[in-house]
Amino acid sequence: MTDPNVPQNGPQAPSGAPAEPAAPVDWQKEAEKWKALSRQNEDRAKANAGAADELAQIKEAQLSAEQKAQKAAEKAVAEANSARAELARYRVAAAKSVPVELLTGTDEATLNAQADALLAFAGQQSPANFPVPDLGQGNRGGTPPPDPNAWLRRMAGR
């Protein structure tokens, strides 16, 4: 099958012969044409989106009561599983004194393993490995800076 947008191999000018000058293109008209086509496509897309919404509503209305109950039950089970996983995360975090944000597992065994690994890693990071800052650095007292008022009094002879 041939594509109408692809030029066919027909008689062509020899490569040494000068090609015929193409007609000048009015770029303003070309831009307007493509803008109009774009707007048509946007209108079609909006119409299709509306039709898709209507189709979804029709399909939802056609579901039997049993199917609706089954969907609701599946949703409730998914929410319950999510709540159980979150509760397990909080329990393990509280029991092991580990930040809950660092636990990502969904079952208690995985969460316990993660917490143990975090505690082992934290145990390797002893405070002795890090230098203790010397808070006494810097100005260590000495003579206080001279008072400018006292200097002025001395100069004035008071």
C-alpha cells in the first residue's frame, strides 16, 4: 500500500540539471491552516472525552447489584490490607525504636528484618568515629576591646 504523503519515484530531473524553483510559501497562511487543524483535533478530543465519560457511566449503570457489591468488597479488602500494613509498620517502629519513615515492608517479618538491619547499621556508626567539636575555639577572653567613650574622655581631659 502506498502512503499519499510520501512522494513516489517518478521521473526526476537529472542531478546535474538545475531544479525548478519552488513557488514561494506563504508561511502565515500555512500557520493559520495548521492552527485550524489543531483546533479541530482539540474539539474532537473533547467530544471523545465526553463520550468516554458517558460510556463509563452507562457501564456502571449496567452492573448488577452483585457486581457492585463485589467491587465494594474488593475495595474494602484493599483498604483493610493497607491499614494492616501501616499498623504493622508503626508497631515495629515503636518496638524497635526506629523511625517509621525508614520502614517500607508490608508484612511484619520484612519490617522486623528491616528494623534489625537499620539498628545494626546504626550500631556501626559509633560516636567515636566522628570528631567532637571544640566549643572553646575562637576568642578565649583576654582583654576586652577598649571603650570608645573612655578614649574620648581621656582625650578631652576628663
